Amino acid sequence: KQEVTQIPAALSVPEGENLVLNCSFTDSAIYNLQWFRQDPGKGLTSLLLIQSSQREQTSGRLNASLDKSSGRSTLYIAASQPGDSATYLCAGGETGANNLFFGTGTRLTVIP
Amino acid sequence: GAVVSQHPSRVICKSGTSVKIECRSLDFQATTMFWYRQFPKKSLMLMATSNEGSKATYEQGVEKDKFLINHASLTLSTLTVTSAHPEDSSFYICSAIRAGGPDTQYFGPGTRLTVL
């Protein structure tokens, strides 16, 4: 069974700083890797989806990478803004199945 | 777009009552929907996979008689928490996969259940 870990659990950065969020998974036979954003009490917003055949995906100030051999994914946020403050979750999709295995998330606070 | 809605967004009920939560795909048909539960400061956990026209598949440790799932149409799945207890208080989120599309899951906004 896939196990997904996110470190650190919380991160505070000043506005404008670039930052990296880390996600590690145990099963390299991962089908895809998704990054989500969750605002307090809200549902999830999908940010980026990386298929197992891809190395990275970019959307605006966000860039996500996937290294299956090392079992790691990173989410890079450039020029952080206070509006980026949220909990970021990564989730690994299992080959041949549709369910996702979620990490516990990293709570990001961007200080104005 | 691919919009998923949930109703209600928030519900408070007394212990012992049953609560129904609806998950709808508004602009696409979804043959498969998923139900997740998130306790405070915990990760999302998959509860069950709901396939249109067939019985739901429950994850280990999830009581199927307590969490009744019905996926009667290609745009609607319901989760009924029967005889709710305070320990069932949680954030319930559904997601849906577009029929014939890639495996991207589109998530609903979630339902906050509080059982008194």
C-alpha cells in the first residue's frame, strides 16, 4: 500500500520568497501524483497532475516535479503571496486503480 | 469545466439521527465517484468507491451498513450516515471522474458534519 509523507507539517515564509514543498512516497509504481490546495474548511482544489511518464508540470508560479526512482515529488512556488497561504496536499495514484493516497499536508503561511 | 457540488455544505444533527450528503457532477457524467473523510489535522482517507448502477466498494475499516452509498445516476451519488454519533463528526469530500475521460478526480467543496 502506498504511503505518502509530507515534510514539514507547517512552513512560514515572508512574502516574495520562493519555496519548495516536499512529498515522498513508498511505492515507485505510482500511477500519477497530484498536488492539491485546501483552504480552511473547504474542499480541495487540484493544482497540478503529473503522470508517471512525466517529470514535471508547470502552471503559472507553480512547478511540480516527480522523481519515481527516489520516491519524491516537489512543489515549487515562486514569488509567494499572502493568498498562497493554505494547506498543500500531495496524493499518489495507484497503478490500475483510481483511489488516491494522501499525505497529511503542509500548512503554508505567507507573511505580508 | 468540471464542477462537482456537494449539499449540504454544513450540517449539525443530533446523535442517533441519519444524515444524507449529496455529491453531484454538474457539467459532466461521472461513472465513478469517491467519498473521502478528513478528521482534524489528519489526511484525507478514502471511504468508498461509488460506481453508477452497482454497489459501492468500501475501504477496510469502513462500515458499509453505517455509511450507505447510492450512485443511482451518472451525475449523483449520495452518502447517508446512519445513526450518527459524535465520532462521525468530520469533513466529508466527494470526487468524481469524468466518464470516458482521463483519471483526473474533480473534487467537491466538502460537507462539514457535526454530530451533537
